[in-house]
Amino acid sequence: MANTAQLLRRQSSRDIILKSQKSIDQLELRELRGRLVSKEHGVSHHHHTSLHHQPLYGATNQGFMSDAFDESSELEQDPPPFGSEASTSKAKAELVAIATASADQQDIVEGEKEGEERESWDSKIMFLLATIGYAVGLGNVWRFPYLAQKNGGGAFLVPYFIMLCIQGIPIFYLELAIGQRLRKGAIGVWSQVSPYLGGIGISSAVVSYIVALYYNTIIAWCLIYLLHSFESPLPWADCPTRLYKNFTYDHEPECVASSPTQFYWYRTTLQCSESVDMPENFNYHMAIALIVSWFLVYICMVQGITSSGKIVYMTAIFPYVVLIIFFFRGITLKGAADGVAHLFTPRWETLLDPVVWLEAGTQIFFSLGLAFGGLIAFSSYNPANNNCYRDAILVSLTNCGTSMFAGVVVFSVIGFKATATFDRCTEERNGLVAQNKTHNLPVCDLQTELANSASGTGLAFIIFTEAINQFPGAQLWAVLFFLMLFTLGIDSQFGTLEGVVTSLVDMKLFPNLPKEYIVGALCFSCCTISMCFANGAGSYIFQLMDSFAGNFPLLIIALFECLSISYIYGVRRFSDDIEMMTGSRPNFYWMFCWKYLSPCAMVTILLASFYQLLTEGSSYPAWIGSKGATEGMEWPHWCIVVAFFLILSSILWIPIVAVLRLCGIKVVEDSDPAWFPEAELREVHGIVPHEPTELERSIFCFNMDGTEGMCCPKYGLPEKSLEEEE
């Protein structure tokens, strides 16, 4: 995804002129010309056809470019020979003339100046790769397999796909559609829906900043393991030795009590203290890794398409290449079939447990990356006639398919590791029986070993590394695995930060500050604050932020998004916009999800989560070195205060902005609606006013005057375009 909106979008025509050393051939010039709307002649039949059949990408598509020349003159002239010097010179001259003339001519929409044109994606494949890379992250690899195995195996897929249909895809579809229609970042979009809703966008930006702050710590861990994966033997393959005062050597007792992979993770990499209240020595290795990881994020986000455009292909495609390689390696291992069977064997009785449904809904919600503002930012750079419905279905199913495929890969390897452990246990037991020892025999159970899989960091840095240790050529497999985790993490990191950057740019808080400086300030501030993870209690602080900052605020933000579209912007008006953009109207199911089903699902998950938190409390696994194991500890009071601060600092912006607006104080300044070719799209798709059916009138309370309510009252906005409102 590698800087998504900035890295993968074509530079504007103004930038191309400044870089005149890059030749533009005549075919590209003709294509760009064909995308412009002629003010004198209206929209030609050729333009209608191309707009209807294929979204137009590039910074000079008709949705963002002013009328700068007469299109008919181009069609009447024969072009110079392709690739000739004359054609290149003419192309440059004409583009310069276009840029000069644009300053003197009136744009298609009054008030939209040429200098305010919005960039766009270079191609559809770039947008899809960026969105897939943003949605598919580390949770697909190390959280879904654990949840499926824990919550009923194959039976877990039932609530998983039900939650996908009633919560995941509808909200994903909503964010793509509203971003494409209003053509702004999260703050600009929700301020445009209503001046009182600007806090939704600010909340998305704040929670994205907080999540990016701690999410990059995972990338730093991956960098540490990736660097040491080139060592032979792998440093986590065996226990280190200790030199005693009598000049004798022995294995580290803490490692012997646990395992080499656990010791390397908790003691060498994290240098864990025994509680969050005991931050011990500063972890210099972790600090350096954090600085490097933030520097890599900054470099990739400011490079732009001219030098780093191919990064998207690596960060979005490389994880799939590695997963396929591990798949073919995993299914050939002894015990792989037992591992996969353990993952997908259904235990139907678990469907009666409400916690299973809660975790299925939570996993769907967070694996798709909803409510961060990144999806809205991505879609705001799409052509006005892009089929956002098809994109939502494609990306959502790709994300879920990746989760299941990763589950097969992970549990084929875990099956191999469990079988190897079971075989060693059986061999040891048989040896003791052969010596006529019948007391204190080890208990060997393959299913118990398979059930001892871990979630999150434990799965990646302990269980999987232990299995890789037993592969021939373990160094190669370790390099591939941690490089895959690195690309998965940095993909999602770019998308998360893009939601923050786009919101700041659209708010024009720093109108004269280049985007590169904004990105640099964000990365520097995050890098400075992230030093709190570079100590003995750093991993516990990471767990605290991951447990509270990245779940409750996102659910609340997404709930307000649904309510804003359903009861303020209006489902009917929103459906009209989608029909205008895509040529087809959302069916009854999607409107029902937006207005009733999705909000109810999110409210249920929120209430169940708070109830579970209040009744069961929250704890963290603390590493006890003397025992070589982790123990659950309750969060101290100061951590609970920090957790509430993280939640409230994100969601309080929603009521604060609304209340201040009522008092006449503008936190988010009003801005003009973005340019949108509404008339052209209506003519292209042959849109006629939609007459609601009796079912729609009764279920959605569509009124004759164009307003809508929930049951009886009329709370909606008048049905008219944004241009008419202005």
C-alpha cells in the first residue's frame, strides 16, 4: 500500500510541467484530453461512453480538471508520429498552455479553482492493492487462527460470516461510498454531512494516531527478528549458557524452565520486567529498532510515485507469496493434517456462547480497518463513477479469505510442532516404561498440544519460531516469515497514518506547510512517544494500549457513522448518491443494515464488551523469570486511568465539537463542497427520480416531501444536492 494516497497517485499536471524533463507521448495527451469536459460543447457522446464503461484515473480526470481547450479541435487533427520529437514537444507545449489558460478561465463549478484540484489514483489496481494491503494485516495471520481454534473450530465460521454480512461489509461499503461522493478526508466528509458531526472525523484521526503509535512497535519487533534470522544457528534455537564463579558453564536456568523461543522473546528481545510497575533498564536495542521503523515509514510516505511507486506491489503481494510458500511447505510436514483438522473441526455447542459471537463481530470489525478514516481517504481519490459497491465486496471477501488461508498455513505448522512434541513425549514415556518405571510418567496428548496455541505476539514470536527451528534451512524460513510480518504491518501502518495526514490537509490547519513536513512531524512525534515501549514494562504498555485504545473508540465511531448517514444525511439521499455514481441503486438489504441492523450489532457488541469488562475485569500476562512462565496480573489503578484517558481522548471530540458548534464556536472550519460532476453522471447513467416502494416507505419512513425518520417523526434533511444547499 506504501503511502497509498500520496505514493500511488499520479502527480498533478502542474507537477508534470515542473518536471518537464519527463516526456509525455501523444497517446497519453490524447487520453487526458478526452477526459476533459468542454464548457462550450457540453459533454460529448464519446465522453459519456468512456465515463460509463471505465473509471478515469489520473490527476486530470474530468472530475477535477477545468475546461482548458476545445476538445473537438484535437479530434479533427491527425497526431504527429508516435514517439517523435515533434509530438513530445507539442505535448509539453500544450500542457503548459493548458495550465496557463486554466488560471484565466472559469472552472466547471463556480468557486472550484484549478489550484484546488484533488489528486487521484493512478490506476484501479493501485487502489485495490492499497485497500487490500490496508485491510489485510497482522490480525489475519495471528489472531483469526487462534479465535477459530478457541471458539468452536469450523463452527466459528458461522458467526464470523454472519457478522461479516450484517456489520463488516455494510460499514465498509458506507465508508467507500461517502468518501467517493464528498471527496474529502474523514473530517471534511462528516463536517459536510453536518457541521455538528465534525467531531467524528477528529475522533477517527486521533484514534488512528494512537493506534499508529503502538502498532509500529510490532514492526520494530519484526525488524529485530528479521536481522537475527540471518544468524546460524538461529539465536532462539538453543538456550544460552551462563559462566559461574567457579568457571563452569551451564544453560541459563530461566531458559531451561521455559523454552529457548520464550526466553529469547521475553528476556532478550523485550527484556521484560515482572510487572508494569517495574520498568527496568532502558532497552537500547528496542529503541534503535523503533527509530529505524519510524524512519522507514517516513521515507516511504514522502517519496511519492516518482521513485517508490513499485512498493505497493511488494507490500501488498509479497505476504501472499510467502503464505503460498509456507502453505506448500506446511502441508508436506508430518502432523499438518492433524493441525488443520483441529482448526476446522466444528464444535457446534459453542454457538450457544454469546462470547463467541462477540469475538466474531470484533474480529470482523477490526480486521477490515473500519472507522480509522483510512478507507474514506482512499475512496476520496477515486473517480466519481467508480463502482464502490464492487470494491467493498471484493476487498471484504479477500480479507476473510486471507484469514482462512492463513489459518490453514499456521495450523499446518502448529500441527507439525505439536506432533514433534507428542512424539518426543511418547518416546520418553516408552523409555521409562522399558526401565520398569511406572510413577510420574509424562502425559502425552496430541490434542492438548494442539490446543496450546497462542494468540498475537505469542503465536508469531514463540509458537511459530519454535516450529521453524525444526525446518531444514531454518534461517531461510525465518527470513521469509518475518519479512512477511514486516510487510503486513507496514501496509496497515501506512493506511492508518494516511487517515491522519489527509484529515490534517483537508482541515487546512497548516495551509502553507508542505505535506512532507506534516508527515515528518507526525512520524517524529510518534517516534519520540514510542520510547515508552523501550523498557522492561514496554510490552505491558503495548498490551494496555492495544486492549483499550484500538477497540472501544472504533466501535463508537463506526456507530456514529451509521447513525449520521441513516438519520441525518438520509438513507434515501445516500442511496441516490450511490445510484448516481455506480448506475445501480443499493438494494433493500444494504439500506436495512445501515439504518437498523449494523447499529444494533455494534450497540450489542459494545454493551457485551463493557459487561464482560466490568464482571471479569482485565488482566495482562506478566513474565516471571524465576518460574520461566507468565502469570495473569490485574492492571494497577494508574493503568486503568490511562486506559480511560485513551478512550475518552478519542471519542469525546464527537460531543465536544457538536456542543461548541451550538455555542457558535467552530472547531472545524466550514469548507466548500468538493467538485462533483453530478449532472454528467445523472445523464450518463440515465438517472430518474426514484419512487420509493410501499415497503421502503413503511420500513424506512420515507415521506412524500423527501424527508425520512425512524418511525414517525421527520428528522431527515431535504432531498437536494450539496451544490443546491450551498
